[in-house]
Amino acid sequence: MNTNTVRSITKALSDGKLGRQIKASSYGEATFYLKHGEVLFAIAQYPTHRVLLIVDTAERYQQLEYKETPYTLYAIEEEKLEQFLS
């Protein structure tokens, strides 16, 4: 993904135009809330910038927790993401 695509997805998630926010305190809980065909994303908030991450493994989720960075989790339907990107 190029930088503009990442920015567009991040903005759409933050504005509520794409996906839905998930309130979870663990990877297991977050994946429990995923519906069939959804992918888990996170927006990590650093002091100078935001980072969009695909949280597809427990290890990636743990990286968010270990860095103690504020983050918000989102579920995005794969089909809707493809439509958004086209």
C-alpha cells in the first residue's frame, strides 16, 4: 500500500466512513467480535503521527501493547475495503 492509500483508510476509519470500532482488551476478545469476512486493523497514535496496522496475529497485537501506545481497533469487511480502494 502506498502512503496516500494508508492515509485515506486511516481518515475513513477515524471519520466512521469505513469499518466499525471494536472495544477490546485482548487479541482474543477482538477476534471474538469480528464477523465472518472482517479484518482487524488498528490506528496507533504516536505524539507526532498515526500508524495504520493490520492486526492479523496475536504477536502484532502484543506489539501494540508492549509499546504502550494509545490505539483504536477497527473491523473492516474485506469486500468494503476492496470497494473503498477501487
